[in-house]
Amino acid sequence: ELEDEGGEGTEGSHWEKRVFFSEYMTGSTQSGADAVVSLLTLAMLQDTGWYEVDFTKAEVLKWGLMQGCSFAQDQCPDVGCDTEQDDVCTFDRSAIGYCGKDELMDGCSIVLPYVDQHCEHGDEVNIRMTCNSQDCLGSFFGPDGACMESSLKREGFNIDYSSTVSCYKHRCLGALGEEVLEVQTPDGEWHRCSENRLLESDAYIGNLLCPRTGSLCGVFTGGVMPDNKQLIPMAEVETDEPLDFITEVKPLDWALYIGAGAGALG
């Protein structure tokens, strides 16, 4: 499905953002969100006849993964966007975000990430509230950080903060298809998670809610493909150094190119 909004240069020449939200070839990318080049885009490039591509470079499109046909066919995907919440986890648990709108989302509400609240980008994070120079929520921002629902707050402090999510460290253990999710609480202890298990932490009141294992481990994280890599934006790539998923650029038949619609390549 191609984009039907955005005007000239976007409409009809990119993947529909409502269906392919975090794909690199949608009409826009979200600040704070990691765009991916999926199998769909690589297959499109291959099918033009102008490129030979390396399909092992495909990245996992987490948006809508394992959600069934209704996710793409419904007027608006169900992404748990609650306008009454101050903060909420993004669809892939990569960041803390808020319920908002995107001009290319067909009017659907979507969780948009705060630019300074990406769970794995510890050096870019703005800690919102500190207790004796430590995060009042016991948050972890850095490698293996993920957004989770939590009511944890430092014990002994008067914390007037309504957020119900924050970032905590996790790890995935076991073989593909038999993964086990573990979460580290602020006291440094690792806990084996089962869905909706409530975790406690020394020196904190409240609980941390275990997420579903499949939302952080297994196929959802790219277990059937190479690990995701950070892509260089197209504008920053030198023209004589093609992207690593392109193995060959074939000579163009310009009549064929114009007839097929050059806009499909962005």
C-alpha cells in the first residue's frame, strides 16, 4: 500500500505510514525512532531490475509484526495509545513517548517518542526527577534498556510524578523459539519474567510490570535475521559509496524508468 497523503513528493511514492510506520521508505521518519530497511523495500528494489541486493541486510520491521491482517486493514491500528496517560511506551518499547498525531497516519493516534527519552541512548537522556542525584524511578538508560510499565519510586522521598512507565535493563536467554526474558530491577537483581508478573525492588515502593516475552525477545528482536544496525541517512551517504545492501547498480533504461514511476524509489 502506497502513501495517500503528504502532497507532491510523498503521496504515491512511499509506503503507507499507517501500515509501515518505522520503515525507511515511508514519507517521513519520527525523531527518536530508528527507521529500518525491511525485506519489502529490498524486494521492491530487486524487482525493479535496476539493483542486485543483499537480502541478509534486511532489518526487522517491528511495527505490526505478528499482529495479523487486521492491523493493516483496520482504519487505525490498535497501538495502545491512551490520550489520558502522561507517558506511554512506544510500540517497540524502545522509548518513552506520548500519544499524538502524525500527518501521514490517516488521522490515527500514535505513540510518538520523546527525543530525550530513548531507552538505549543513555548519553542523550534527560533525567526528569532526581532523588539525592539518582533517578527517582530507578530507571536504566543504555544498552539493553527497554520501556516498561512501572510504579517504582524511591522510598523515603515525596515524589509527585504521575508517569507509569520508565526504562529498565533486560536480557533474553535461551534458544530461538524458547526465549526467556529477565529484567533487572533498580537494586541490581535480575528476575525471570512471566507475563504480568509484578517485580519489587529494595529501597523502592511500587512494582515493575513484566512485559510479554515476545515483545522484547525472539523474532521481534530479529532472531531470524541479522541484528539491526544503525543506518546512515540517505542524505549523508556519498554517491560513490552505495549502501551496503546494494551489491550492484545496473545501467538504467530511462524509458523504462520513467514509465514505471521514478517516485517509487523515494
